[in-house]
Amino acid sequence: MIRGGKQTIIAAGFAFLQATRLHRVLAPLTRGLGAIVMLHHVRPWAERPFAPNRLLEVEPEYLDAALTMIKSRGFDIVTLDEAVARLVEGRGARFIALTFDDGYRDNVTHALPVLERHGAPFTLNVTSGFADRTARLWWVELEEAIVVLDHIALAGEGEAIDLPSVTPDEKQAAFEALYWWLRGGPEDRMLAMIAELLRQAGLSSAAIVNRLCLDWGGIEALARHPLCTIGVHTLTHPMLAKHDAAFVWRELEESRRVIESHARRPARHLAYPVGDPGSAGPREFAMARDLGFASAVTTRPGMLFPAHRDHLRALPRLSLNGHWQDLDSLDVLLSGVPFALWNRGRRLNVA
Ligand SMILES: [Zn+2]
């Protein structure tokens, strides 16, 4: 596995806190009322040298150990409804709510047995277009195209890309260069460029979604499970802030309507796709409120504090990240200290 410079810096921070135990001292100031945990894939690790999306998958054994640790640290594992109620009313013990984004098949095959063993409620944030097989897992497409291709050639508007992609290091470098360049620009350009790479690699977008994502039958079955809350994760998984207001409104309202019609119950909670400040900002937070969502989560890192009561559609999350599947790191994360450092001491990051 290849780790980037950012991960090396984070590793140094974790090591420092673990060695000094400073996080235990600071936790009363930084841990807040609780956290909303973010997960994506849960599946056994298939060893491979090039795995640029590894942050988005954890192993079932780690999820099991993490839930045990969360409970041993005095957190109740609660539904998102209960988390919002405790946040608003300032009552009850510290809490963790679990969220799984996108609607992956492995959430049923590998996560659900662990969740059932722990009696742990969870929210599955559904992108209706993945269940329909019409939306695109573009970050997986980019990875799988680069696995196949030994040369990355793209002709943009005046920006020709030409990168070697034979060794794992070259593939990693190509992924990072393309990923951040494309993610920083217009969504239609990103999707068109990745579609071209997928075509060169002889792969099919719909086949990838079909392999990885639950269909409506799978989502409807989960929706009937007593531990499961169904949340909304849009129609097509766009970076909402890059689009006009009418587009965003439709992505939120129409996906909720479709998801509720399959789940046969209200879907009160929203997760913004991608979820960073470039994908969800004040306009999206206001729309989520106007549409009546009880909560909406970003991917901004952080614990929950009383001040979040006034920002229920701009909530941060604690990512269970595939790069950090060890209990010492989780212990540090649950203290809230890494988020206090990341947010430079701010408890709110909602602008
Ligand atoms: Zn997502």
C-alpha cells in the first residue's frame, strides 16, 4: 500500500498523541456530546499494491472491534433520530450514530452481521441512481481504468494528459494527479474524462455499479430491518455546490421521494455526496433545512457540540478510514483531539 505525504503527517500526529497520552488529558475539552461515524465499504481486504480508494473500506473484524471499543468508552450507539434528539435536547449519555454511504452490497453481507451482533442501529444513505444502475461510481471507475491501462492519455481543452501507468507507484501518481485535477473542475468534464478512460480500459460503468451496489430489492429488504434507518444520498451523487440551485433542489427532493417510495417510510436524514466544502456549503445547508430534512451530514471532520443544534444540516462526521484500522488510532479519534487540531480549535465548521 502506498501512502501519500498527508497520511505520513497524520501518522506522525497519531503516534505523538498515542505516545504522550495527551488526547486523554484534552478529551474533556474536545470530545463533545458524540459523533456521527461515516463508513462506506465493509469487506475483507483483498491484497493489492494499488488501492487509491482504500480509505473508503474497512474490514468486518475492525468494525467489530471498533464497536466494542466505542461502547467500552461510554458511548451509546444510537439511531440518527436519537442522536439528533440528544444533540437538540442536551440529554442522555454520549452517543455515536453509524452511517453507511452509497448503498453497497457488502454492507449487507459483511457489515450487517456485525451490527446485529452488537445490536447497533445504523443509517444507510441511499443514492437512488446507484440502485437504478444509472449513476456512476466515478472514483471506482478511475481506479479500475488505471489498473487496466499501462498508459494514461487524455486530450482536454488545451490540456493534454500523458502519464505512464505500469508500476503501482506510477498508477498511484496517475490516480492522484487525475483525481485532484478532475475533482477540482466542472463535474461534466470530470465525468466525461473518466468515461473516456473507462472506454479505453474496456470497462462498463453500469457493470461496476451492479457489482458493488445494492439494487432496490436489497434496499427494500434492509429498510424493513429493525436496526436500519434509510437516509437520502441524492439521485446521481453529484458535487452539489458545483451546480445551479434548481438542479440541487431536484437532486434532494426527487431522490427523497423515490427512496421513500421504495423504503415505504419517511427518509428524514440527508448525506451530501463527497461532502467537503467544495460539494456542500451554506446554499445546500439552507435547502436541506427548507426541504425539511431533520439532519444532513457532511464529510467535514469533527465531533458534535451543543452549538451544532443551530446547524443540524451541516453536521461533521468521524470517518472510520481504511488507512487507520487500529484501535489506538480510534481511541485518539474518539477523544476529538485530532479534529480540534484539524479545525484549529473551532468547534463549528459550517461556512
Ligand atoms: Zn457517497
